[in-house]
Amino acid sequence: MSKTITIQYCGMQAEGATVKEAKQNAARKLEAAISGDYTPKIITTPGGKYTAILWREPEWYCYSVLDNDKRREAGRESLMYGSSSGYKTMADCETSARNHLAQNLINTATGEDGQAVLLSADDRADHRRYVEWQYLYKAWKAQGLGDNEAHDSACQYKTPPNYVAHYEDSVRFLRS
């Protein structure tokens, strides 16, 4: 049975089989933290409803989403709508933030299409599947199914009566 030593070295938590290895691991983490790019990235939806701010911390990447309309109404500098952290790369963080922005736009009456903030065809296809699932769930709930039954039916992509198959119509239905 091997033993792992966990230490706090120069403010960095690290592990190793020995104290020496743990210190070397901490030194590697510190070097990576210092040598990285800490330039934040800002993504705003085309109509300006939401803004995502992405940044790097020493060991991972994070983002927060601001609802610009609520921020203006409240007269505040910022009003966070949601956030997430723990991404290994800025690219992963950006993909998640863009998906978050796209999903937020589904439930707004701004007319903005969430797909506009997505960069790849795969992300847009995933978003369309997400919208379709949300539509199916809401449509089954409107038919009187309980939460679990509506969830199960949506997961199986069963179509309820009067099913609308087009993305744009599904988004309109979800906003209603």
C-alpha cells in the first residue's frame, strides 16, 4: 500500500510519495500558474442581453454570466446570473460559457437565437437537441404528465400530440 503525502508549499497544495516529490509537484504547479495567460475573455450575446466573463485562476478556468438587463434595472455594476469553474483549458471554459449563454436565450423574449453564440456545428447541433428535449419535456408537462413521466418521455424523444418539429417553433413554445 503506497502512502501519499499532501503538503501546502508556498501557498500551493500538492501531493507526492515523499515530501521531496510533493514539493517538486508544488513547484511545477506554481510554475504553471505563473507562466499562464491571465487575460480575461468577454463574450456578449448579439443583442446584448447576457455577457459571459471568462478568466483564469492558478489551477483552472472560470466564467460568470451577467444579465445586462437586470443589471441596468437594478442600477448595479454587476448582477451575476450564473457561474461555473474548474475547467482545465480556456477552450473548455469558453465552450461551456457559450452553451450557458445559448441556453439562457431560450427563455427570454428578446428574439435572440442562442445558436449565434456557438462556434462549432457540433455545439449548434447539441444546442438544437437541448432545445428539442426542453420542448418535449414542457409539452409532456402541458399534457398532464408528472415530472418523472415527462422527463422519461422527453429522454426517449417520444412526441406528444401537436408536436412542433422545427427549432424556431420549439424556441417560441419554450418562451411562452
